[in-house]
Amino acid sequence: MQIAQKNNQSIIIGCILIILLLFLFPFAAASISSLFSLQKTSAAYLSRFTFWLGLLGIWLYALKVENQKLLIWEEKKYNISFYIISIILIFLTLFIGVISIQVLFKLLGLENRSLLLQKMIQFLKHRYLLLFFTALTAGVVEELVFRGYLQPRLTKIFKNPHIAIFISCSLFALMHYKYGTVINVVGPFFIGLVFAYFYWKYQNIKILIFCHFLWDLLLLIMAVARN
């Protein structure tokens, strides 16, 4: 009983550390960039590297403090047709859902254009390696943190997968608050729900990493092409 309680305490501490890392690291990167007068491109790479550093910290915490793997749900393997069908269905679900959210926001007359996001798109134009690295960072780090680390541990604490999914998706959505519009929080929340329920049912993080990376990459490429 004491061992289980101690394990839960370490998991709760880990969850709190994740929240602090994800929300404070971008500010730390900005402060370092300002302190050393880094060029914008170098500063952008630094901000992405901070997320990888955070992921490394979470992995070490799971290994050394929790005494368990980063991914506590055993990764399930499937045949190639399952991977292909899953990717297609996930993309269709995301496309229909995101378009529906955008239409709803327009009907309600809510602002859905983020000035910060527009500036980022302009900055990424002709910086194709940075664009690719941005999408890769989002796909790998965010999935391993929110689905791989947080979701299973929250499920273990609350003993309810739906509560765990809601909390992990809420944190995932709130990480996008910096873009300054409600739709930039609602959209990621919906995307998080799709990914989280898939992970709960099929327990395969590789598909989600690929889908997240490819989704972000395609959106960034299309956004850059329009500007």
C-alpha cells in the first residue's frame, strides 16, 4: 500500500513538473536568446531544443525517480494495413473536426486569426529546415509527453480513462494559449481527444507521432504557401 502511494506521489510530482517545464521553457529560451543577443533563426531553433531537453528530463525522471519506463503502456504491434487505415481515418476525423470548428467560430463571429501565428508563418517562409524541425518537435515531443507519459499515469491515478483523457487534452490545449485566440485552444483540444482515445484503445504511439508530425507539417507548408 505504501509503495503504491509513494508511486502515485512520484507520478503526481512528475505531472506537475511536466506542466512547469512545458509552460516555462519557452520563456527560458526567450530569456537566453535575449541575454546572448541570438539571431531570430538561432533563437527559434533554441526554443525547439528546449522541448527536446524537457522530454529528456521527463524520461530521466520516469527512469530514475519512478523506476519505470517513459511509456508504461506496452506498445502494441499491428499489421501494415492497420497502420495505413488508421492514418487515413485519423486524418479524415481531424479534417472534418477542424473544419467544423472553424465554420462554427465564423458563424458565432469569433476571432479565429492569430497575429502571432501569422508572424510565425511569415518567419518560417524560406526556412524549410526550421519548418520541418518545428513539425517534428511537435509530433515527437508532444505525443510522448501528453499521450505517452501523462495519459497512462493519470489513468492510473484516477482509475478512469475519460478523466485522464480530459485532463491531458486540456493541458495539451492550454499549451497553445500563447497564440492568443480561443480557436487555437479549442482546435488542439479536439485533436488531443482524437489522439488520446486512439492511444487508449490501440496503445500505439508510433502512429500518433507520425500523424501529429505529418498534420503539422502539411498545415505549415500550406500556410507558408498562401503567404
